Amino acid sequence: MFNFFKSKKAPERRLTEASQLQQGDMLTVIDSFAYPNWLKGQTLRVVDVQTYQYQRSAEYELVLESESGQVVFLQIENDDGEQWAHFAIKIQRDDVDDIFTLDEFARIFDEEQLTAIKVQNSPERYSQFLADSYQQSEAPFVCYFHNKDYRNKPLPSYEDEGGEPCEMICLTSSDESHGLNIEIWEGGETEVSLTMTRPISDIVDLFPGDDAK
């Protein structure tokens, strides 16, 4: 009797963990001094979900935007049953020169062995995203970038024409709390990101969006 009148409205999505976030959803970051002022305590919207495809695995990156237009990237890692949030920001050539000096940074590309690099200057706007030094963790490798969310779809075959090839160089701090990632695209365009690893509990609220896809 009580099920006779059924609502035609679709049930609202429930988000129980950050890995379920889709384009249009929102999250809130903890209000902590571990984050810069523009990020701590802020609610950010997922504006895109991207895929980095490797030979035997893939990583999914959420593109987040604050109300003021600041962009930060988020990857969620599962490690032995624990989840970690990798927040990343892109920096420009002048920032690289300010933080490392271009000559010091160039050693990453020039030296055959895995490179260690020290931070020469820590600008306040990037201080939470910087370690004192970084060590290259592995040799450069190639992945394929897809501007598409493949979490619930079959991945295309590796080296598929739909993916954009990218050479990756990854460096990490000694305690693995910070990273320095370099992406080299066809034509030589280079993007540099600073990464900060935080407990997944730093994401304190999740909100399903009306336009989630």
C-alpha cells in the first residue's frame, strides 16, 4: 500500500568517499595550516576528470576549481588499504627559476643517472607544496593522456591513437610527502607540477552536483 505512489524523481546520489567524485561534484578541504590560504577550508568544484594510462595501470586526476578561479589537481592513491590525497599545482618557467634556478633544474634532463635536486628558494605562495630537496625515483617513462574519465569504462588499448603521449619524470622528497613531476609533450612543451600528499581525511565534505556526469 505504501509503495503505491512512487516518486518519479531520481534518488539523489550519495558520496561516501572522494574517489566517487565526478565532474560537477564538490569537496571541502580541511581548514589547516598545512594548506595555503587559497586552499584551506575551501569548497572546490570538480570541473574535469582526466586519465593517465600506463602499460598495466591507470591514474585518474580530478581538476578542481575554487570560487576565485584557482585550479588544483587531485589524484587519490590506494596504498595497502589506505587512501591518500595527492594535491598538485602547475608552476611556470619563472617559478622554476625562482625555486630551483634553471641551471640546477636542467640537470634533471642532462644527467644520465637519477638526479637529486635542492630547493634554493621557497616562495611563500608555494611553501606548503615544497620540500627541501627531491630525488628522482625512477627513469623517465611514457604514458598516454586522455581528457576523459575511464574509471567506469574499458581503457583503450595502450598506445591507442586516442591518447596523447607524454614523457614523465618524477621526483619525490625523502619522506614521500612532496613530489616534483615533469611532463614533456610532443613538440617539447613541458609542464612542471608541485605535489603535496595528505591524508584522505583532509577532505572533510563531499557534495553531489546537479550536473554530475
